[in-house]
Amino acid sequence: MTGSPALPLSEHLLVVLVLLPLGTAALMLALGQGRRTTKAVLNVASTTAGLSLAVMLLAWVHGQDAAAAFAVYLPGNWPVPYGIVLVADRLSALMVVLAGSVGLAAVLYALARWHQAGVHFHALLQLQLAGLYGAFLTADLFNLFVFFEVMLAASYGLLLHGGGNARVRAGLHYIAINLVASLLFLIGVAVLYGVTGTLNMADIAAKLPLVPEHDHGLLHAGAAILGLAFLTKAAIWPLCFWLPPAYTAASAPAAALFVILTKVGFYAVVRLWTLCFPSDAGDSAFFGSAALVWGGIATVVFGSIGMLASQHLGRLAGYSIITSSGTLLAAIGLHEVALGTGALFYLASSTWAACALFLLVELLERARDLATPPPRIDDGQPLLTAFGESEPPPDINLDDDARALVGRALPAALAFLGLAFAVCALVIAGLPPMSGFVGKLAMLAALLEEPDVAKWVLFASLIVSGLLAALALLRVGMRQFWSAMDGPPPRLRLIEMLPVALLLGACVMLVIRGEAALDYARRTAEGLHAPHLYIEAVLAARPRPSAAVDGASR
Amino acid sequence: MEVVIALAIGVLAGSGVWLVLRPRTFQVLIGLTLLSYAVNLFIFSVGSLTIGKEPIFRPGLAATLENYTDPLPQSLVLTAIVIGFATTALFLVVLLALRGLSGGDHVDGQEERP
């Protein structure tokens, strides 16, 4: 915090990030049920602005060059433990950027077809983003619950977007599971409040050493119940059976956006557990880490087997999310900076790749399934034509070289699909030279230092899960691209390819700028392992003297 | 009073859990409602159970929890009630949609095969 009376502009970023999507959603609802084009333009503009703000926040937080960099904002200008606080450290900034990028990809993809399938798609998507940004930035436990609910309520609507029997059935299960998880969340919050008398996360962490010995059982019970709620969201085994049906049933852009929802559960666990149960917390030190590690390993194994067993590509993508969740939880449960570095790098790459995979699922299904009618081409959006097509659409000029090709050329759309799928598969399976490999390598290298049983088991399960994922994705690839194609080549719109290309391009950038990304991840992990810095930064925040109050008091 | 509240929470939560695990959608809905009542009572009881004390500051009375009841759990309960009510209403809509689409009230959209 600077001492100058005027708040630095960059600290307002925190509240603007939450208010921007909320305001956009309200505006869209006021526009009524029609005006799809206006809403689409608004949505793209707002999501792009949100992503740019998130990137600015990340650059600003990282540029502060301290061991743990913080931006603290008091929305109501109340003193710290009483008012709500928004805090951004490196982890929050990273999560916000991930949420923004996934949101932008979903919006762009939906512009092709999906946003026409229901009236309030754009508003729901903005509300979902508002909930995500808020959950990542808040430093208050009950406020976290409220943003969780905003995010979940929007996700219920998005899951049902498009309608149909399968979606409604999956939606019913999804809502029931999440309502029960929310109730567990409330019980956990209530118990923690009863034990510590505060809801500010930094204040809870600061008060924990003062909790009397006979209350430790209650404290641990409350934390465990709270953890159950987060882990249900993060899809740890055996709380993950809701995920594949729900994500398979969801429309492609909604499923792509939901990829970040499991990471919210992961984020909440990391945030609270690193704050409240660090190594110097006496008999609460690393409370529950064994459950995280072994649960994470079981999740990796379950997800990998599920990937191998899936016949439907959407289910396979769902299980790949479970696998990546398990990897992250097990790595974080071991409480080591080097391991956390690899895990955070892997977090970024697996989020982007899984998001791209969910978008590709629909495009690939369309390529295979001739029963699915191709998208209408009469609304003036550019199509990528096949090079060898005999009758090009009248609105697109083919150049002479392409027409002169002899024999059956590889259609450009199919080439794009194949390439994108290959990159996606490499990232998810963690094979070189893509970003998944860098993240996994960093984790594996960290696991080899001072190994014990849990580390060896995690090491083995990471390697085997990579192999199983590669096998499963290879099988799908062979079935999709190497079998005989009957019927016309798939038609893809440029607007459908753009988000996939952007997401995979981001994964490639992670490799090219690997050193900078790993450095960021390392400093994030170091910040997480020094929770006193976070606590001090939050508790040191002071309300700004306001001109109105000064005038009144005089 | 603690025993009465604890019994009430226990009975509500127990019935709620049992109903949530039933195969009929309406039973699940009622179960979720009962569970949320139980949780709301629980949050309320976290702020220490007292009779005849209000959370409003009065001059001449020291501002400690001896003299007042804790206002925070009450506001938490209020928020939780609002959110729970809204999400339960949404669940009801999905329940009706599933009934319309599948023609039955089984949570899986079809009866179990014997």
C-alpha cells in the first residue's frame, strides 16, 4: 500500500473486474429478450476488457517485485476485519487471467451458433465471470460463499442452455450436488466463525494460534467440512461422479467455461489451507494434507482409467479434467515450493488445453456425425472452405493454385482439426514439446528430491496417467482422422476456430516463454509458503480518509 | 435451550439427508429445503443462544457479547436464506422441466429396471 492519499489507479482494478461483468449482465437483462447482435457485441467487448484488466492486474502484481506482491482494496472503506476486502496476490491474478481467457474463448465460440439457442446466454456468461472474478479476488470467507453462489447459479443456467432431455437430467443432478455442497460450505463457515469469531481469511489465520486446545477438534471438523465443499467442486475422488455426465451434456461453450469451475475449488483449498495450516501451526500443521495427497492420487488413477474407458470424446474430456484436478491437489498437498511451481504451471496449461478440447469435441463430432446438420452458411459469416471442394460457395474466392490440385486434397478444415487435436492431446498427455510436459517435468523433478512413499506413488501415477491419456487420445485421433471419410468434409467457421487457435497458441507461448512462466509460478508458490506476508498485508490495510466524512466531522 | 435447538437441527438434517437420497425428485427438493433449514438454524446458533438480548448498541451498556447478541450470524443467515431460496426455486423449475420431458418423477428421468 502506498501512503499517498489518492488511491493508485491500479488498485481500483480489483473492484472494476467484479463490477464490469455485473454491470454488463444487468445492462443485457435490461435490453430484453431480443437484440442478439447488440448483446453479442457487448459481451465480446466486456469480456475482452475484463481479460485485458486481468492481464494488467497480473503485470502490476508481478511488477511489484516483492517476495509476495499484493493489491488490497476495501470496497466499503471499512476497517479491515469488519469490512469486506478484495485482495490480489500472484495466485489470484493468475486465476483471474485464466478465467478471463477461458471466458473469452467461450464467448467467441458461442458467436457461431450457440448464443442463438436461448435468450439469456450472454447475461448468464457475464454473471458467471463476475462470480469467478469475485471468488478469486475476495479475502472474506462469507463473501467467497456469495461469489461461489453467483457463479454456481449462472452455471446452472448455462448447463441447461440449449435445452433437451439429457441436459435437464444432468442439470438436475448437478444442481442437487452443488446445493448440498453449498450447505456444507455454510456449515464449515459457521463453525470457523464460531471458533475464531471472524470471517476475514487473513484474520482467521492470524487468530488460529489463539484458539484454545479444547477447541481444536471443532476447528478441524469445521475445516474438514469446508474442505469437503471445495473438494466436491474440485472433483476429487470419490466426489467426482457428477462431473462427466454434466460436462458431456453441456453445450460446447458452456462446457469450455466450466473447465475453470473445478479450478475454483482447487484455488479455495490452496488459499485457505496455505493460510490457516502452515508448517508452524502446532498440531494443526498441514492439517488434512494426507487426505489431499492420497485423494489426489486416487483421483489421478480414476480419471486416467475413465479416460481410457470413454467411448464418447466429451466424456473423455470430462475425465481429463478429473485427472488434472487430482494432479493439482496431490501436488499442493505435499507442501513444497518446487512441487507447487510445477503444479501452478501445469494449472495454466491444463486449463487452456481442456478448454480447447471441449470446443474441439463438438467440431469433431460434427465432422464425424453426418446426421448433425452443418451450420447454415447463409448468414454472411466466413467459412473456411476445403481446398479440393468442387463447388466453392459463391461468396468465397478460391485461388487458382488450390483449384488446380489433382486428386483429393486434404480439406483445410480437417487439417486444422487434426493439428489442433494433436496439440491438445500433447498438452493433456504431458508429452514434449508442449507445455503440459514442462509442468509435469517440473513436478516429477521435485518429487525425486527426498522421496518417500507418497511421492513415489504420485510419481508413478503421474507417469502412468500420462501414458493412459496418450493412449486414449491417440485412439480417438485414429478413429477420427485415419478412418475413411464418407460424405463432405466438415465445414467450420473461422469464429469457431479462432478460440481454439488462441487457447492452443497460449499453450505454445507458455513453452516459448517457459522461463518467465516458471519464474512467475515459482514466486507464486513461494508467496503461498509465506502466509504471514499475506496476513500482514491484509491486516495493515487502512480505510482511506474520505472528503465527505472529513467535511461532516468539521 | 441448547438441547432443543440441537435436537431440532438434528431432526431436520436427518430427515433432509434421508429425503435427498430418495429417488423421487419432489422428495429431493423437500430434503434440500429441510437441510437448508437445519443449516440456517445451525448458523444462527453459532452466535451463542441468548434470550432477550438485541444486537443494537445501547448507551451505558458495555459493548461485549455478555450484553448483546452477535449480529453477524443473523446477517449470514439472512443471506443464506435468500440464496438458498433462489437456488431451490431454480431446482423446482428444473424438476418440472424434467417431469415434462421424461413423463416421470424419477431423478434419473427413467425408472430403474428390475
